[in-house]
Amino acid sequence: MISGWIVSIIISSFAENGIGTMGTFVISNRLNGDYKFSFATRKGKTVFTSIGFKQKSDCEKFIDAIRADLSRFSITKIRNAGGKYFFRLTKDGFVLATSRKYSTELLLLRGIESVEKYIFNSETLDFSDNAFVFPEEQLADEL
């Protein structure tokens, strides 16, 4: 299992070195073995995380569908009882992904805007096999 902070370091490193795009899909495993994907900004900040999928191919199909035509999906803005804002990505009433929590509606709108702007040319990183992109020595040097 690769933790979120390692993914953030990897995506940030790619961005700093001119590698990659403004947004990235990251495929990984949940603790129960299911596959999930997250959409992250170029700085490694997770914008939304998907539901679990039993097959990695299902995960990849949804990423391809979202990237191909976001307008086929609905984005629903929600404010929870604690006053935090988030959104859900749905298709035909079925929730596919839930965003991180935002403290203000403006930040929520910026998060949605980043998805709409950068999702079409985003890349996909697959960490579901737990393979590290960087050797352990290089990760230790950056920490």
C-alpha cells in the first residue's frame, strides 16, 4: 500500500521537473484489496477519490470515460452539517467519486474548476502493484 504522502512527493517531483500534466489520475489499492482511483493536482493534492472496484480494468474504464466526456457525469455540490463543502461525481444517480472537504464554497468551486479544466489531458499513474517509481535511496534523500 502506497500512502498519500508518497504519491504527493512523486507527483510534485514530476511537476517540478516539467514531467506530466496539470492533473493526474492515481490508481491504487484499498485496504480490502479493491482498486480505486484519485484525481490529484500537479502539486499532489487529492481532489476526489473513487469508490472501490473489484477489477482494475473497471477502474481504468471509468477513468477513460471521465477523461473522454466529463459532461456525461453529474457534479453535485454538498455542504455537510459541520459546514464543510464537497462534491460528488455521479452517473445516473450512482456515486462514483467523492471530493475532499473544502472549508469555503469558493475553494469548492475552484476544485471543481480544476477538474473541468485539467481532466481531459491528465495522465494516469498506476501504483496498484506497489512498485515504487523512485529507488528507496532517492525517496530517503527527499524526506
